[in-house]
Amino acid sequence: MSKRDYYEVLGVGRDAGETEIKKAYRRLIKEFHPDVHSDKAFAEEKTKEINEAYEVLSDPEKRARYDQFGHAGPGGFGGFGEGGPDMGGFGDIFDMFFGGGFGGGQRRGPQKGADLRFNLSITFEEAAFGVEKEVDIPRLEACDVCGGSGAEPGTSATTCSTCHGSGRVTTVAKTLLGNMQTVRTCPTCGGDGKIISKPCLHCGGHGKVRKRKRIKVKVPGGVDTGTRIRVSGEGEAGDRGGPPGDLYVFIEVQPHSFFERDNDDVTCQVPINFVQAALGAEIEVPTLDGKVSLKIPEGTQTGAVFRIRGKGIKRLRGTGRGDQRIEVKVTVPTRLSEKQKELLREFGRTLKAENIESEKEKSFFEKMKDAFM
């Protein structure tokens, strides 16, 4: 099945900037989070598709390659864990014309191990302040028995008799244009240049075994959904003495039941009654650090926003923290006793008509008239 266009997956234009792409990614991840979506299997597939699209479009180099070649570009965009680009049919073509510059000739030297990807889900508070997590990573490691050679202990690999250790075989075909020389990967040794006569019984001659390793990952404060943390050297083991790959940890922040995030600021809504709004009050409001007192001035209207400095998210790049913005909502009681109703009626009678009239908002036409005057 063909893949959807990455820009279509995120719902952005091809000229979208980094901020727009990140904003679209956050919105979609929240919308299709498996813990909040009714169809968990569908949500997991959508999340995988969204993560793959964001991984490419958030990386300038990968995005440029994708814009030029699409999904079929050199190396493809299949994600991590594949051990480098897959040249597909191009390898044989380059072998034919350039003597094995690609494919078998390159495989003989040390190769870096495959990079791995791990999705780490953390809480809103952990993202705000930072946390250290332990994760179990399944990966291929060098075999402890043969030391990664693939040969049974006490034995060693021998030089391939077909390619004589070059890892390549050359054939010459006569054509109308003359002799055509073709260089291909050796079919006997697979390009390694060596043959293992007695494979290691523990790893089956592969030189690697699959294990699970527990790794500590330091998550800095200020991360958000989509943040990528690189853990150097914790990927899969390399080939022929090559270095191991890297581990990339992608952060997914769980939504909070009360707080929301706006860049480095934390936002929330707090209800107050109409008496507190009219006369003013001092109330307790929750923050990431615990409850604090907030002074509500008299005459506060619903929708008013108050700011508490330094109670937001720790800045990922920089120092200090963002702020907390609190929007108050004036609530109207739905059940009143007879005494309360009478008190309100008495209060209403004390208001003069002219005061009531002056407090009314201007009509739409009056506002239009003021705008053009």
C-alpha cells in the first residue's frame, strides 16, 4: 500500500515553517492519543504515521531529500533500525558501470550499527521539570561467546575461494559495443570476503544476539511531544568492528487534566462566584509547585486573565521558567434559597436606572458608529 504524502498526514502546506509543523504535530498527537481515542488500534496506526511524517519534516536534511525524491528517495524514509540506506536496484547498476563503488565493495569494511528508536511517554509534570527514566531496549549485541566473529571459539574464518577475499566477482560479457565488465557482490561469501566453516553455536554464525538492555535516559525539563533525545552508542552493534549505532528517544507528553501548555507558559481556568468577582477576594489556585494565593480585585469580569511569574515550564533552551496564566470564569448559582433570592431582589432595587443603563454594553450599531466617527 502506498504511503500518504507527509505534508498531507500533518495537514500542512509544503511551505510550512518549523513552528507550523510542530504545532500541527502536537495537535494530531493529542487527537489520536491511544489513551483518549475510542478506537485504540486505529489511533496507534495514526500515531505511527504522524510520528513518521514529523520525523522527516522536522529534520531539514531529510525534508529536503523528501521534497526532491519523495518516498522513493535514496535511503527511503522507513524510520530507524534499518542500518542505513537501501540502494535497492541501484547497487547493481553502479556495480556494473563503476566497478562496485556501491554494494559489495563497501560492505567489507567496518559498518556502524543500526540506529534505534524508542517512544517514551512521560507526564506533564515530568516534562515541565525533567526526569530520569530507565527504559528496556531490545537490540542486537555482539555475541559473548565468539566475540562477534561468528566463528566457533578455537576456529576462525577463512578467505573465500571464489572472490579471494575481495568480496566481489568480475564477469566479462561480449556485446556489440565490445566487452562489458560487470562487478557484483560475491555470491559465496555475500561480500564479506571470508567463509565461516564452523559457525558459533550460540549466535548461529551471525556474530550478534538479541538482548534487552536497561538504559537510563535523562529527560531535561522543558521537553514537549516530538522532542528527540539522542543517546550515543546505545543502538545496535556494528559489523566487522564498526561502532554501535545510536538510540533516539522520542518524547510523548501525556495530557494533563487541569493544566494546558502554551510554549513555556502553563494555562488553566479557575471558577469564582459573582460575589468574589464583584467585591474582590483572595483565592487559592493550583500550580505545578503547589497551591498559591491569588488576589482577585473587585469588579473582575469573566474571562479576566491573571499571570503568576515563574510558575510555568522550565525553558529547554535558556534559563528560568515560563509563567502561569489563570483565566477566571464567573459562575452563576443555579439553586438559591428564598432568603438569598430576596437579598438579590433587594440589591436589584438599590440600583438606579441610570447606573444600570451606564453599565450596559453598547449595542452593535453604536460600536459601528463609534468606529466610523
